[in-house]
Amino acid sequence: MKNIKAIIFDLGGVILNINYQNTINSFKNLGIKNPNLFYSKKSQTNLFDQIEIGEITEMEFLLELQKKIPKASVKKIKSAWNAMLLDLPEKRISVLRKLIPSYSIFLLSNTNVIHISEFKKKIGSKRYEEFYNLFDKVYYSYKIKCRKPHAKAFKFILNQNELAPNEVLFIDDSPQHIEGAKKLGIKTHHLQHNEEITTLFPDITLQALH
């Protein structure tokens, strides 16, 4: 970790447990045909991009989804969309706490107002506030109006916090996001399915980063 001053963490799949298949299955149960083509970890339609960069409201998003599954209520559609959100393991929070004395830590997540509202509800407002305050700053795509892997999202953090790319480590579970950060000279670690952030520190070295 030589020369690293700051670490940017992804949220879903890195700190918060998520399962995209839960939402895909829920959409299928509501009547969406080929839900894997409609929404997945690797790809999504423009509608999902729009809510993730705050171009449309929660209700506009849900009503657009309802056009594809008119027999489903808005409430059921919202529940299906939130089905991917799971738990927040305490052991990962402990890792973040241990990093704070040595590094500035940031959160950068492609997310939306519906998921963050549900996230707060799932873990409780007190625990959410404690989690949020662990980071020097939190960057949600729908609030900063841009998303990974676009350079704009990474540059927003670098510029706002006066960070040089080679002083930053970015940890994410999506290869396309890792590639976006790499193009700017940011050090990266692509978190694999069998990895945990609890095992990355302090053993990880710059030689292990790709």
C-alpha cells in the first residue's frame, strides 16, 4: 500500500451483500420476459441509467417499469427492484474502521434513491448514519449526476479532494468499473467472487494490484 493515501470503495458486492438474480427472478415472476436482457449486473437498459444519475424521479422510474408489467402494482415493482439488497456484514465495517487512521476512505456507488431508502430501512437509521459517517465523503451516482465507469465520476472525487490518481486505490467487483478507473491512472483491485475486503488488508500489496 506504499504511496496510497486514499481508498475508494464500491458499495454493492463489496461492502453490502447484493444478489442481482433476486431482482431478475422477481421481475420474471411479475411477467417481464427475458429479464436477464432487461436488467443484469453486466448490462441494463437506459431506464436504469436514468434513475442512477438522477435524471428521473422514483415515481417516474416505477411507472415506466409498470408499462412493461401493467398487471403489477407499483408497490410490487418497487419490492422486486429492492429484492437484490441483502445484509451489511459487521466484519466489513470493522475493516473500514481499521483503515481510517491510515487512509482517507470514500464510497462511490452507482445507485438510486429507491435503493438507498431501502438500504437505510434494512439496517436502521442509526446504523446507516454510523456507516455513512465512516467515510470522508460518500458519492452516490444519483446525487453527483454521473456514474461509473465514466471518467467524470472518478475525476469528481479526485478533483474535489485534491488527490493524484496514483495515490488512490479503487476497489470494485465490476470489471468495467475497474477499467474506467485504470484509464485515469488510479490503482485498482478487482474484488473476485471468492474474495472479501476483510482479507485484502493488510496483506494486499501494490504488486498484487492489477
